[in-house]
Amino acid sequence: MMRRLAPLSLSCLAAVLMLATISAAGQDAPAPTRPPDGQLDPTKNIQHPVLFSSFHQPLPEQYVWTHDPAHQNDAEQNAPRYFRAHFQVDTVPPVAILYLAGPQSADVFVNGSEARRVASDPLSRIEPKVFWVDVTRLLQTGDNVVAIEADHGDRLVAKLLPAPPGMIGQPSGMAQPLLITNADWKGTKSNASGWQSASFDDSSWPAVDAMGGIESNIDFFQWNQDAGMYMWPGYQGESPFLAHTFLPAEKVSDVYAGLGSFENVDALTSAQEDAAHEFIVHQGPDHAPNEYIPTLTLDFGREVAGRVQVQSDSDQPMTVSIAYGESIEEAHSEPYLGVDLLHVTPHGSGLGPKSAFRYAQIRFLSGAPELKFKAIRVEDIYYPVHYQGSFASSDQLLNEIWETGVYTTHLCMQNDIWDAPKRDRGRWMGDTDISGRVSDAVFADRFLVEDTLTRLIGPLPLHDAVNGIPGYSSYWFTELADFYKHEGDKDYIASVHDRILALLQFMDLDFDAENHFINHTHEWLYVDWSLGLNGISPETREATTLEYVRAYHAGAWLLRQLGDTQNAEHWEQRADAVTKTTQTRDWTAGGSFGPRWQTNAMAVISGVAQPDQYADIWQNVLSHVGAKTWRPDVITPYYGAYVLDAMAEMDHRQAALDWIREYWGGMIHEGATSFWEAYDPAWPKDDPHVDLQADDTAGYRISLAHGWSTGPTYWLMEQVLGIQPTGPGFATVTIRPDLLDLQWAKGGEPTPHGLLTVDLTNQHGLTATLDIPEGVAATVLFPVKAGSESVMVNGKPQRGRSMESGQRIAVEVPAGRSVVSEAGNRQ
């Protein structure tokens, strides 16, 4: 129970001033710090992950609802539904609590008598609300009937437990339920007189639509739609392939004891439990004003994906509140999930809602005068991966940028590949086109990538674009092609052959007979969170056309790998036809594809822009990327990745590297431990989080860990180390090393044949030491002086093909270790 607000007397004020405890760091929160190199990901070196499947059996209760059409309007979804179920009770227990969740409001009847009407706070940011209803007095020996009127929802789950409330976070086996929602329930959209009574004849009512156990379907964990289920007894809400570990806070700040006091605050930063040195809260006098409740903030040292765990060592139940924040300002001012209550049983443990955060503000609301804790820590939830790919260089900032991109990608690998672990916590194909390339290059993951791609496109026949965004359909092909080049899983590619064709055909409906994009399917046009680039506009139509051409090329390549030459040639021809129309229509007299960075970048990497147009595109548009102007073009880190790709394609890699340092390095300098959904170096610095702009809004809602922002990680591996697979599963690879302004760089990528590594040094010219696995045919594009016709391979001159206007020579390098340098260089 929250403490009652009361006027503050002068004596109380004096007590506050005397008893308030402030952390040793001072009243203000310490500036964010960064873990040491290589230690950003706390799960990186866990050898034996603890999977949820090893300790948790999914709960049997099911989500149910009435049978409805697939698509409902708001009025239909908000209309009441009526549910009934019979259950047997041998002996009426001393206490029986009915838990229900899903609808925003419900009226519960047991044996014809109303138990309680419940409703959620319309201002609450967390759904669904879990309601508890004490039905003990209404139970009877023998047959019982529960009847529920539910509205404003699309699902219902219920469980009747013969035990006091407060089992949250405890094993579900503590008490066997008397009743759970399952396929035996009846449900209808139209009631009848007396439908609540025990004697009502419900034999004509249809059976409910049973959706399966509430933890049985990966889709139940998407989009924050189970955020409130942390209050459900025994609920874990994680896929069996995910793992967890527990982490203490790195720091404790804003320690304010109000009218009470704290003991052993340092225990909160210890990984070891010590009964003689437990964290203790002395609550102070009863009925203290709400604003003087003991409070502190935990800083976990970096962004984490998971939830706070509170372990009580007190003899009485307690209630605390939890407010998460990716920034400390979010935790204190406007937490995305709001301020959430956690009720903890005596000597029990409780888990808060799942989210992503760095900071957690804890307020100690009620319980015994002295509250004891075994621990207050974070349960870090993660997808087990192996760090196989790597990158390091003579530039420490670039190393931090690479590592931050990898960690951001890993944070987004949860129940499938998500855009972000705070918001939206769901599959978006545009995001996956970027973070998927990082995963392919570093983790060589198959399961999560394949599952994400399969679920994003859905079953045949297709009724809409991927994510309902035409451009995102194009990215399904580009990530699928990158995945195949890295992993070589031909069986998977073959399994989606029909979907490849179906999606290409569906996309092609968006063009008229003259190859103009007309959005025939009438879907949302989205390119980037920038003025004129989301919603229907000439810019979105132009950019989406370019994205489609890129997809047609990727789709044709995939079909050719499967031996479907006829369809591959057809889609190459479609790409060429749309390219010709786009060139005629969109190439301006000023020498660009319009004024936008995004559109010109996509024109380059899609192949619509021709090499003889690169100089004009660079001079007129893309040379201004990163320039300090009074009104810089707004671009997200997401589309920034495609701009980097275009810069490399046009041979402006040094400018791209400089922009990586400024733009992504700017986030690092502002305290980022994962890359943000939006950023502009020109935005104010006093509270960076509140000024971030994306998703047609700004402020704390914007995510500080977004997979679409990780482009520099794969870019450094592709353009500095130069590793670019060209055939399925690294059957062929081009290695184009380029140190730019670096003194050295090294790293590698996993292949199905083993680890491929590149070690570059700049001593008397570039020297590359390569380790090529057996089964990989490698072509090295090595820089040479004008007129050179050979390079040194393992100390011997080797002639090669002249490339890039004579600036590089292409040589074939055998498997094993090879040292390549320009002729005349010391090796």
C-alpha cells in the first residue's frame, strides 16, 4: 500500500534533513561510464548458459477468446465478450484467488454472485493488467461455475489458485490451480438473461478459440504485449532457447532515505550474497508523506535487457516500485513502462517487468519497519551466441564503435531479432537488414535469423508487404542474400523458394505499365524518420522504387543460386526496366537523384546510379554528409548505414570513416553503451535522451538500443578488413583491404569452413596477413602504385588483373596463411 500523503511539519522537515542519506558520489547522478574494452557484453564469456528450458516448464493456462474474423474494427474489439466454465472443488480452501488478464476491464461472477468488477487505469503504460479477485466466500463443494464479462481486449487468461496472493515470480508448482482457461471454456459475443448463474444452460454456447499456453508461442512475447504479465503467478514469459544470468549494480546513486535510513548500500553492488552484510532499509515513522519514501537508483553500468529481481529476507510481505530508464533522466522523469509495483512474499523473490534499461529507480513503499534483502539485481535475459567475428585497430574510438554495434545487435536478439529490447520489442525487417548483417559477420547465427525471416514474410498467399511497408519487403531479400553468402544454408533458401517468387510478384503490383511506382497495394510508404520520407510523398515513392530495384537484383541472385535460371533472368530484366525508367524520370539537371542523402545513397547501392554519375552525386549531395550546417539533413543511424555503403561504393571510404567517428563516435562521447534509435550531433547535450527525434516523436520514448543503428560494425569488417563474401557460404570471397588513415587493423569472420582472418599493417606500405580456410576461394584486391602488374604473395611476385583504374591488382590467394604486400615492400 502506498503511504498516505500528509502535510510536512517543521519537525518532519528537520528529521528529513538529518536522516536523509546521500550517496558518496554526491546528490547528482555520476556521469555515465563505460565498461573496459571487451567487457561491454556481460554474457560474452559465459561458457555454459542457463537456458529457461532447463528450469522452467511453460504454464498450462491458455489465452482464449471468442471466434472472430481475423480483422476487427475498434468497436468490435472493444465490445464485451462472455465466458463460462465449470470446475469441481472437493474441499473449499481457506483462501482462493482468481487471477485474470487480457481485457482492460471485466466483471467476475462465481456461482451466480458477483465477485468483483475490475478495470485497469487508462493512463497506465503497461499492459495487460493482471487482476486478483478473492472468490473464497463464493465457492462451494462440488460443481462451481465462473462467468466473466470481458471487454476492450483480444484475449483472456484466468487461473484460480487455492493460496494467498503473492506467488509472483515463484514456481508454479507451489499450488495446483482449481481452474485455468483452456479449450473447455465457452465463449460468445452475445449474452442472454441469467448468463451469470450456475444453473444457466450454456450447452448452445460455442467453445472458445483457445490460442495455446500463455508461454507456448513466441508471438506472445513480441511488442511488449506481455509487459504486465510479470504479475502473473509463475510467469517467466521467455522462449526456451533464451538464457539468463544475474548481475549486481555497478553503482548506486541518488540514495535518499527520506525519514528512514539505509544499511550496507554497498551490498547492492556485490555479486556475493552475505547474510551478515545484507542491504537493509529502515522505513522510518508510519504515514510519512509519499515524497519522503526511501529511494535509490541502481546503475548497471551499461544497457541491459531483462528485469529487476528483488529477493527478500524479511518475515513480512513488502511492496516496492520500479522505474526503468535507458538514461537516468528517463528513470527519474518519464520511464517508458511507467512506475510499476512489485509485491514480494516473505523470504521470496519477485521479478519486475521485462524491458531494456541501464538504470532502475527503486522506492520502498511498504512492509515491516525493517526490510532486509538478499539481493536487488538484474536478471539479464539473452540469446546465447559465440563471438567469432572480430575487429581491432589502431583507433580506440573505432574499436569502441565496433564493439558497441555488436553489443547492440546482441541486445536485440531476443524472441527473434527485434528492432529494440525496450520499444518496440518486435520484428521489423528494415532493422534486421542492418543488425542481421552484424549477426552474420560476428555470430554466424542461423536459428534466430531464419526464424525471424520466416515469420516476417508469413505463409502463402501473401496479403500485404513485409511489416506492411513496401520498402521492408525489399530488405527481406537483401538480408536473405547476405545470410546465404555467410552461412550457405541452401536447404533453408530452397524452403522459401516459393515465397521468394510470391513476394517479388506481389511487389511488382506496385508498378504501372510504364514502370512508375504507384503503390497499388495502398500501404504505408516509409523510408526514414526524416521530413518527407515517411508517408505518401514524391520522395518516398522515389526511394521505395530504388529499394525495389535492389531487391529485384538480390532476388534474382538467390533464384540463380537455386538453379531457377528462368525466373532469375525475368527479375533481372525487371530490375533493368525499372532502372531505365527511374534514370529518365529522377536524374535531375543538377546532377543528382534529388537533394536527399537517403535517396542518392539508395540510388548508388541499388545500381540505379551509374559509375559515371558518382562524381556529380558526391559533389552535389553526399559530400555534405556530416557537414556542420544551420539545418542539417535529419537522418537516422539506420539509413546512415546505407549512406556509408554508398560512400564506399563511390570510393569515398575515408570520408565515411570520418563520419563514423563523428556520428556514431558522438554517441559514444555522450555516454552510449549501445547505439541509439536516432541521433544528430547538433542536438542539445544537457539531456540528450529527451532531444532524440524518431518515430514521429521525440523524448524518452526513443530507444537507446536499436539494432538498425549498428551499420559501422559490419562496414569496418567489409571496408577496412575488406571481407566480402560473394558466393554461398563463403565459397568465394573478395578481400579488399584498406587501412585508410589507420596504422593497423585486424580481425576476422566465421565461415562454414572455419575462421577467416585478416591482419593489416602499414609499415613501408600495406602488408596483409591472411588465414583462408580450406574450401574458400579468395580473391584479394590489393592496392598498388600506378603501373604495377604484380604483388608479393608469400615472398614471391604474383601477377594479377588490374582493377579500379589500375589502383589495385586482383590475385587469387590459396587456403592457409598468406602474406601479401606490394612488390618492393619489406615483409
